[in-house]
Amino acid sequence: MRPMTEADLADILRAADAPLVIRGGGTRGIGRAMGEVLETGGLAGVRIYEPGALTLVAGAGTSVAEVEALLAAEGQRLPFEVPDRRGLLGRGGDSTLGGVVAANASGPRRVQAGACRDSLIGVRFVDGAGVVVKNGGRVMKNVTGLDLSKLMAGSHGTLGVLTEVSFKLLPIPEQAVTLRLAGLSDAQAVEAMAAALGSPFEVTGAAHGPGQGTFLRLEGFEKSVRYRVGQVSRHLARFGAVEEVADVWPDVRDVTPFHERAGDVWRLSLRPSTAADVVARAGAEAVLYDWGGGLVWLLTAPGLDLRARLGAIDGHATLIRSDSALPTFAPESPGVAALTKGLRAKFDPKGILNPGLMG
Amino acid sequence: MDMPLPDASVLARRDRILAQLAAVLPGDALISDPTETRAYECDALTAYRCPPMAAVLPRTTAEVAAVLRICHAERVPVVPRGSGTSLAGGALPTADCVILGIARMNGVIETDYADRFIHVQTGRTNLSVTGAVEHEGFCYAPDPSSQLACAIAGNIGMNSGGAHCLKYGVTTNNLLGVRIVTMTGDVLTIGGPWSDAPGLDLLGVICGSEGQLGVVTEAWLRILPKPEGARPVLMGFASNEVAGACVSDIIKGGLLPVAIEFMDRPCIQATEAFAKAGYPDCEALLIVEVEGSPTEIDDQLARIKAIAERHTPVAYRESRSEDESKRIWLGRKSAFGAMGQMGDYICLDGTIPVSELPFVLRRIGELADDYGLRVANVFHAGDGNMHPLILFNANRAGDLEKAEAMGADILRLCVDVGGCLTGEHGVGVEKRDLMHAQFKRDDMEAQLRVKDVFDPAWLLNPAKVFPLDVTAGRRAG
Ligand SMILES: Cc1cc2nc3c(=O)[nH]c(=O)nc-3n(C[C@H](O)[C@H](O)[C@H](O)COP(=O)(O)OP(=O)(O)OC[C@H]3O[C@@H](n4cnc5c(N)ncnc54)[C@H](O)[C@@H]3O)c2cc1C
């Protein structure tokens, strides 16, 4: 099914009585939702783009690539550096804005510019009973009523089908420089990244690949970037020499080192200072640290129950790619799980939106 | 503005309820003497007052949970309260309610500079959060003008903003996790010192929920390294239109100031008379502040000057020293005080798309003429969050109602041009009955469903945010 308007979509959902798999571009969905596919690609098109107000409103089916090109022509961009998951998940297709929001997909710049949910200023969606709902709007500051936009971000299509999304944008800086520290252990790397992120020099990327090096990014006007490169190098002198290297951020963002490699892929949200210890206990085949250690990607043997192996951690693990029957999302505490269940029952009373996903 | 009649059955059970509360709280934590409960009769929206049945001031999450369990069993409405600085009546009591004040829970539980967070009890004031980390060169970014008094609890309740939110975002963008007690007394931890929840983003809907979903007792807040320095520039323009166009061009120019503040002529004149900041005599004035090292600041200010010159400013003053910066901010910071000198005022808080600024300011001027009231505008122009101040005389019969009617017209105008009723102060009771202007029934119903899940008996702050006609069935049930 591929509705071309919000009204068509509402009709479909009102009539539906069997499970649906909600799909944008099909590039980043995770988990094992089962049912007839409902595609949102028909709900496309930029509705409002105001460069002078840094705001964009577009249909949820609008292609990310198309939007990024449109913004780039005005020297602007989505702040949160949209990851491309096709390589990691072995998919094709064209990513959509709605899919990005449903996954709250956020790249390395999150440490400074926030996640997708932080740039999201409004949504329209159709709930599982076919009711059209609008929340938020096109202005950056809005505390009118409950913030359902945030609730929709990262809900993986379980509360409603997004039809329109609005974002706050940022200018593309004049210059971006990537710095590398070599030879640090994971623990030292996390410490160095913390020192950089805790400095006033506005680091917009902090990643570490064991054996590859520890990478930092500085962005802004040229003079300012030059100044901060000097300051950060001095600030991190105790960790060794800092060298300028080529852009690595698309590879960090898309977890390129794991592409074409067999095994399960886990994504860990962690308290950064605990990351090296968690990784040491994980026994993974490959590791990539992003967000200063706040995000860790692990490649493990197929079917390994990483959650069982790690026990309690300061954070949680999501299974991004696997053929096993292990749950995709970490279990929630009973009280939180009850709220989740209650919300899903209210927004999807027939239980047809990506059932089986998210607990 | 209507409030529901107090529940007679609750009032009839007053003694029994108070006795149960007394049994779970230390002696000084329950206030029920009518002379003392008056201290809680209003928040900063002082036009509306009503003493609560009782106020409780717990010191632990366990005490909060015990109070909520009793109130739930006895069907007593509960109004959570931080410092009571809400401008929207968010913490306004009803005669049958218990005010749950969080002010005594003001401790710092943990600070971690490597992981860049602070874990606090939410009764802690906003400014003292920064106070706890600034010796290490850190700060908590959201900085409402009320930061000396307001509590993190209320900041989370209202999703409050501040002078620097153009760059650093509002409360929701700086909140990592909360401990929240539901109306049934269950203590839940949502989020923590890491990014993203494993499931739905409940934190996102809790922040800004105005005490509707639970009582927040602890919070994990993102702390940021303080910038090396900051400096403002002040510019005057011949018209609101030109100033608005300049704001737009600064944003399009790829600059990211921490603040872009706008004042119109009535506001400039009022603050000049009051604070004597030496502002130019002009139609509209902008204060733009940038951050960084001295070289970085110079570089940004040079770019801003080049943009401003295209709009032929009638005045242009760049701060070169701490002292000059203070003087430039002096007038802006005393704007509300200055208006207070001139009479009573109500302060609106609607947001509009930045491109609509000139039109909206013109319409506000016309409305002021129609109503025969004076209005001054001072606001965060970078994000379109307006603060029209409507002057009136509280001692003249009907004047408040007239000012409120005009305020409602302005807020409807904000919605009509694509904006919203409130950018940072919240809905409370003040804008409750205007919600129909912004939300269709289904849009509102979707929000009510979230409250149904968190607070099925509708006991938490039940007469706020949503129009009474919409919630009538739920509050009764
Ligand atoms: C002079 C002045 C200047 C101001 N400037 C700004 C500004 O620049 N930016 C801005 O955004 N606001 C501003 N405000 C408004 C106000 O200060 C903010 O809304 C503030 O966050 C309220 O905090 P509080 O602790 O006083 O909350 P309260 O007024 O006590 O409560 C606010 C709301 O939060 C709820 N609440 C309180 N505690 C809890 C809790 N523990 N759990 C759940 N809900 C709770 C209440 O029920 C209520 O709905 C200003 C107010 C004044 C008087």
C-alpha cells in the first residue's frame, strides 16, 4: 500500500484490521515487524523552506538526499548529521525524513548540535485508528500543550504514521577540520575525548576506532577553527601529538568499518566514562566509539546474547542487525513498560502499527 | 477565567486526609493553617489566587510517593510546585488541592565533569545549578530571567527557555533523565547520564508537561563548558521592518549568535526613562551577542557589522569592554522593571515565524489603538518568541479584562501567522481557554490520551493546560 495523501492514509488506517509494517525508504528499519507493507514515500514534498528563519517543513516521505541538496544550495543543513544505514544493514532504497524521525537517527554531531529529536519542531501523523494529529509547528520555541513531537521521534512507527515533519536548521560552517590522536588505548581515548568535549572549543565530533586513532572535529569560520585547532592541540598535549587528517565523519556516522562483515551489530548508549570497561567485557570482533564514548558500536558473533554477557550497565544495548531471536530493544523497567504499553494501546488500539517491535 | 468548583466530598474529608498526611511526613512538612497556606495561594500570575487545602514540603522521594499514594486513594487533586514563579498560573491551587512543594529537595547528588552532567534534586534553583559547577568552568545553559528564584522542577514543568537558547536550546535539549513519581506513588527512572531511552522518548513528553504527568524529584542535566567570552553589539533601525530584515540576514549569513534581542520604540522609551542605559532614539533596536575568544568575537562582529550596514542602522555600538557590555544589556534586562514602573502589565509569550515579525508588530500596534491600551514589545527575535507587554490599570474596573481580551487577540494572531500561544512560559490557566485556537479537537485529544495513561484519575494539576469543557468528563471520572 502506498497512500499519496494524508487523507488516503487515514482511510487505510481506519479500515485496517491486520498488522502493517510502516516503511519510509526501507533503509533503516530495525527489528522484526511483520505484516503488509505500508509505504510512506508518496507523502513527499517540501512545504515550507525559509532560510531566513532556519526552518523546513516537508512531507514525511520526502527523500533525505533531496532535502540535503536543497538546503546545501542555501548553505544550510539538518543539524544532526543524518546517518546512512544502507551499508550497515545491506539495504537499498532512498531514505525518507519520516524514517529518520521514527528512528531518531542522529550522527556524530549529536554531541554538540543534539539529536534528531532536538531539531524536530513539529509533526503531523495518523494514529492507528486513522485519526490525523498535528503537534508542534514551524517555530523553534513552542511549549503549547504536551510535546508529542518528541514522543513520535524514535517511536519506530509504533504510535502513528508520520505524514509531515518540521525541522530547525543550521548554517553549514565555512570550514571543518578533523584532528587525530594516535596510539591511545580505549580508556585513554575516552579520557581524551572527554577532555576535548569539556573544553570551550566546541568540538562537533569525538570518535575512536581501536587501531585507527582518536578523532575530533572542529567547525566554524576559518579564523575561529584555526584558533581552536591550536587550543585543542595544547589542551590535549598530555595525550600526544595532534595531527590534521582527512574527513572521517561519514565513515563514523555510517559505521563503515562494519560494512560487508558478518556478525551481529549492537548499538550501545552508555555513560561515556564506562564505555572502555563495557567494551573490554563484551569480547566483540570490532568496535567503534562515537559521541565521546556515549555511543559504542559492536560487531559480535551471531546470536551472542550481549545483554546477558554484560549484565547491568550504565546505559542500554539495541540489537541493530541479527538473524537471532534476541530482542531488538533492551527491556524497560516494569513501570516504564506499563506506560509504553498504555501509550501504544491509546494510539494504536487495534495493535496494527509495527506490532512486535519495541517490546 | 473559571476554575472548577472544589470537590465538596474532599473538603468534607479534610481532617481525615490531613491526619493521613501528617502520619507520613515530619512535623514541619505539612502546612494546613489557613494563615500559612496563603503563602501558596498564587504563583507569579498574581491576578488569580486561591489558598490550597494544604501544602506539603517533603524532603525525600519516598515522602513524595507516600503523599501521592494518600492523595490518590482519597481522590485529592495535587498541584506540584517548584518556586512558584510561573507566569501562566501553572502552580495556582484550587481550594480542594494539596500543593506539593519540592523546594526542600535542593541537593546535588552527583557531578561528573568527564561525562558532563549534574544529577540534582529538582527543588534546586536554576542559578545554583550553574553555581555548583562554574568553579570547574562549566554551566547549565538554560537561563530564564527568573533563574535566581525558579527551580529545576518548574523549568522541567514548563520546558523553560532563556536568553541563550538560540544557541543552546531550551530545557528539553539539556535534560538527560528524571526520577518521577506517578500519581499512584510509583517511582520511575527515565533516562540517565547517557543518550536516548531504550524505548519511547517519555522524557520528551514529560518535559513541558506542566505537572500533568507526575512529580519530578530528581534530574540529570547536561552541563556545558563555559565559553571563553561573550560580547554584544547594539544597533538601532529606522523601522521594525528593517530591524526584522536584518535579523533574517544575520541568520542567513551563517552566523549563530547566542542571543538576538529586539525592542520597539515604546519599550526603548520606557527603559530609557527608567534605566538610562543610553539607548539611541529610534524605532527598533537589536542587541546581538556572540561568544568565543577575543579574536573569534571580533571576527563575528565584523561579519555582523557588514550585514547590518546593508540596512543602514541609525545607531551602531559594539561593546569593547565588560563595562560596555553591561550597559548594552542594562536596558534590556530592566525592560520588565521599567514597564512595572509605568503601571500594571500582562506579559505575553507567543511565538511567530521570524519572517512575520514586521506584520505582527504592525497588527499589534493597530490592536493597541483599537483597545486604547499601550503595548511595548521586547523579545527574542532570533527564534520569534515575542513578549508583548500590555499596560493597564488594575484599579480601574474592567481594565484587566480589556488587557486580557487584547492579549487573546494577539495570541490568536500569533497562531494565525503560523506560530503558537506560548514559547516558554507555558499554558497554565492563563492560556488554557485559548487552546482551541491552536489545536483541533483531535490534536488536543491525542494529548489528553497521554495524560490518561500517566494519570488515569486526572488528579495531577487537573484544571490546567486543557480547556475545562474538554476535560470535564475526565476530571469527573
Ligand atoms: C521575573 C520573571 C522572569 C521570567 N523569565 C523567564 C524566562 O526568561 N524564560 C522562561 O522560560 N520563563 C521565565 N519565567 C517564568 C518562570 O520563571 C518559569 O516558568 C520557571 O521555570 C518556573 O519555575 P518554578 O520553579 O517557579 O515553577 P512553578 O511556578 O512552581 O511551577 C511551574 C509549573 O511546573 C509544575 N511543577 C513544578 N514542580 C514540579 C515537579 N516537581 N514535578 C512536576 N511538575 C512540577 C507546576 O505544577 C507548574 O505547572 C519568568 C518568571 C518571572 C516571574
